[in-house]
Amino acid sequence: MPQFFLHNFGCRATQADGSAIQRRLAGHGLTQAASAEAADVVVFNTCTVTAAADQDARAAIRRAHRLNPGARIMVTGCYAQRAPKEVSELPGVTWVVGNSHKHLVADIAAGPGGDPGTFVSREALALSAPAFTVVGNIFAHTELIAAPVTGGDDLISRTRPNLKVQDGCNNRCSFCIIPSVRGQSRSLPLARAIEETNALVAAGYREMVLSGINLGRWGRDFQPQQRFEQLLRALLAETAIEKIRISSVEPMDWSDELISLVAASPRIAKHAHVPLQSGSDRILRAMHRRYRPWHYAEKIRKIREAMPDAAIGADVMAGFPGETDELFEESRIFIERLPFTYLHVFTYSSRPGTPSAAMPNQVPVHVARERNRVLRELAAEKNLEFRRRFVGRVLDVITLHTCDDETTEALSDNYLKVEVSGCHDSNARLVARIQGLTIEGLLA
């Protein structure tokens, strides 16, 4: 029986896509290999948010071909959508399938291969013929692949599976390539989201992560429109999932209703990830972000007032074009003054075709990296201060893996890494008394 190996890169939405691809490959009779070297088909589900993401994908593809030259290699995801010809020229690549046809990955991979170097247009897509299948920017009727599990053999290794309920983005941030590789915002229907959540419960999962490219816009493409808060209320009312964790939600979508709902429900993790990018008003305007620093600060303060112990995180970018020393310091001070508990810090990466790539005053790489280091140190200080608050207290945690030596890795409701003494099975919900600090988390 043919074997496949899947390598995911990038965000939670990509991870969720990967889970669906895994299931569909298995449904076509392929079994999962332990490594790329042992597989007949190797699928790379790629990211293209930065130049480093492209580079990582290329290196992995080359390595897989070098170690297993007989394997057929498929490349899908955002990098495949953005640069299909570039990807197809990498050694060993058999198929290139963009996001627009990601739902056909299993059909293509399970069919017989063709002659190397053959390209077909999307109109001439023939699943059994081409060695290279390059599909382009078709998004109007793209299927939103969400299925995490539907019973049967569990192919998801994560204790906390992602349920992708939204894809695409209608924003046009000047630095972002994602709208052009994932298309316009589209939502998983409410009934389907409930069905998939119930399938997770039936499969034994206790916590899930709601994910999307622009998650807070869920339901806005429906007629009549629905809102993200309606989705949460329906999942709470019509499923028995024990814990829902919300992934990234843009600041303008953290409505008073959403904040109150998250704060009030014991079944929603006390965790708010609110992308910032910059604390400088001038840079936010150049980024085409839809809020000003004072709007953002008001949202964060409301979240903190409603949930004093919640994790509050943000994405922050260092080195955007035109970011002077003074503007960077303005951003750093803004971040320092807000009650963040962690930051995801990125160095600006120019993406072909985005407005920011053509902007003047590009920041030298060494300057951007130094600013990145400053922000990461600030984030570490804030995280340490937050963790110290919980020594001697009790936290609700879920175990992520079966015990390693004498402790078990777990995650708290408020997004803290916890090492729990003793051996416990994964996917167990525990009450943990915090005894001290570890390098990055807590000891319980």
C-alpha cells in the first residue's frame, strides 16, 4: 500500500489544512509513513509570509529529494500558489497545487503520475495525467477544507486540534501577501462548524483551537451576515467541547460583546491574541492597518479589565520601511506600557508584489534584526513578570504529551507552559498547583 508523509509549514490555518489533507490521503488508501525517506508520496504544505518561509520550504524539498529520490513530491499551500513555476523547478517536484485547488491534493496524489516536465492549465486539469499540475488564482468557489476528524482512525497528533472556520482576507495591509494567495474572506457554515466540533468531541478531544486567516470576520460573507460571537455561542450551546481557544483576532473585531463572552464562559480559554504590528501611528498608516494606537490600547485595557489573569499577546513587526529610530522607540514605549504577556516578534520581509516592497527608506537588515532583539527581550521580561504572579496558585491545565521522565508537559487555560510532576496521559485535564518557574514556563 502506498505511503505518504506530510510536512506542514506556517500558521494554524495551514496546520488545519494539513490535518484535512492527511485524512483525505488516508481515505484514498495511502498510509502514513514515519518519515519523508520512507514515503512514496511526500506532500509539503507551504507558507510564504516571509522570505525565510520560502527558503525553509525549498530546503526541505531539496532534502527530501536527496534522501528519497524515488518519491513523488507534491507542493501545495501559499508558496505554491504565489510562485508555482519557481516551485516546479525545484529538484524532485512532481506536482504543484495552489491553495485554490488544495481540496484536490489527495485525488491528484493518489492517481498515477505522468511524464516529468508536463504542465497543464487549470482548465485542462486531468487528475491522472500530469506530472506537474500547476493551478492558479481561483478563489470564487474554492472549498474551505476544515475537516479535522470525522471518526475512525485519528490522524491528528495534536492534543489541541485546530478547527479552521474561516479562510482568506479582505484587508489589504501593505506588507502582506496572504490575500493574494488565499483569496477573499470566506467562512465555514455554522452547521458545519457544529458538526466538526461534535466530531472532535466524539473522537475524545477536550480542547480545540478555532483558527482562520482573519478569524474575527467569520460570517461576514453570509447573507444575512453573521458575527463571530454567534459562532461561539452556538458552539457553546450545541456541542460538549470542554474548552475553546481562540486564535488570532484583529483588534477591531474584539467587540465589547466578544470580550464579555470570553470573560464569562469557563469553556473559553482566557487568552487573547491581538495583532499589533507597530505602536507607531505613522507606521500603522503606512501599513494600511485599520486602527490607530489609541484604539488598540483601549481594546487591550478592556480585555485586561475583564480578565485580570488572561494571556494577552500580539504580533509585532520590526524594520518596516520608513521606521526610523524615533518611530521604533515610539513603538517600543507603546508596547512596554501595555499589559502584554507574550509577543510574536517578526523582522519585516519584503514580499514581491506588495506595496511595501516598493516603498522608499527600506530599513537595513542588521538594523531590523537589532530592533527584533530589543522587542524579544522586552517580551521575555513581560512574560517573566506574568508567570511570577502564579507561583503558589492553582491553574487549570491540559496535558500535551505523555510524561517525559518525571514530568508531563501541559498548557494552562491562560496559555502558560506548565511542567507537571508525575506521569500523566496526554489530553488529560488537571488542576495544577504552581510551585515555581522554569526557563520558559511554570513548575507544578
